[in-house]
Amino acid sequence: QVQLVESGGGLVQPGGSLRLSCTASRSIFSLHAMGWYRQAPGKQRELVATIFSGGSTNYADSVKGRFTISRDTAKNTMYLQMNTLKPEDTAVYYCNAAWRSPYSWGQGTQVTVSS
């Protein structure tokens, strides 16, 4: 059973930046695609960034050019660098497998973009 722990969220002003981290209980990040998801109040969870086993990445149009996904396989950790944040980025952010059955969901980390 893999456990995923997200951290790094917080309150930030529009235009600000945050870096989220996702740590796994064992080495999974080079095995298959992994992604960052978010869920805003009243909305479905959406996949916003993906990093594939070979290292290539993909982004939702809403975050393209502002967010960067990366990983450090030696640390069993994945990151999401979020720049030029907008109020519509406010959500709980989760990490999990992408394009396959998910692991158990962690608690996520809250990101609030507000002045």
C-alpha cells in the first residue's frame, strides 16, 4: 500500500508563487505516470499536471506556462511549482497516479489565492 503525503499549500496573493511537494512511502515516481490534481469547492477533481515515467510532462490549458511539475526519484518526491497564481487556482491539491488506477488519496494541501 502506497501512502502519499502532500504539503506546501497556503494563502498567497494573486500573482504569487508556491511550491507543493508530494512524498510517497515507496519508490513509484519512475514506474508510471504521476500527476497533480486539484478540487475546488463544488467542482470535480481535475488533473492539472502529469509527469510520465520517462520524464516528459503535460499540463492542463488552465495552468500551462504557469505551473511546472518535477520529481526527485531519489527522495521519492514530486513537486509542483506554481507561479503567477490566480484566484481560480484556489483548491485542494492532491498527487496520485495518472492514467491508471489511483492509489489511496492523501489529505491534500489547501491552496488559497486571495488578496
